Amino acid sequence: MKIVFVLNTFKFFYSHRIEIGKRLLESGYEVHILASGKKMQELKKLGFILHEYINPKPTLNPFIELGSVISIFKVLKKINP
């Protein structure tokens, strides 16, 4: 079974969700992390599958935000959780 964490940055997962992710890996789940920013090689070494999406700076422009949503959906469709 596949689990996907959708977060704003990989660092957030590392600092706030790493223990949950490790337990899921130990239980046999395929854990994907969908975030933006610099990919953390430590996460990859632990067995997580990393995916990046477009996450521009916060804005009130709905068209820019729509780009982020479309980017996330494209990756989710590829993963097929």
C-alpha cells in the first residue's frame, strides 16, 4: 500500500513527521513525500520516495496558486496512492 505525505517542504517532514514515516516504512508501506524545496538525501537513505512540486512564494493571485494545485495533482496521478 502507498502512503503520500503532501507538505510545503521536505524539512518540515524531517522535523515533524519523521517518526510516523519510519513506522509506516517498518510496517511495509511504500511512503512517498511530496514537497517543495531542496530534497533531503537523509530521507531518501531511510527509504522514502521523494517527489517535488512547484510551490511559489505565498500570493493572493489564484492563478499562481492553481499552478501549485495542478502540479500536486499531476504527481499524485503518477504515484496512484
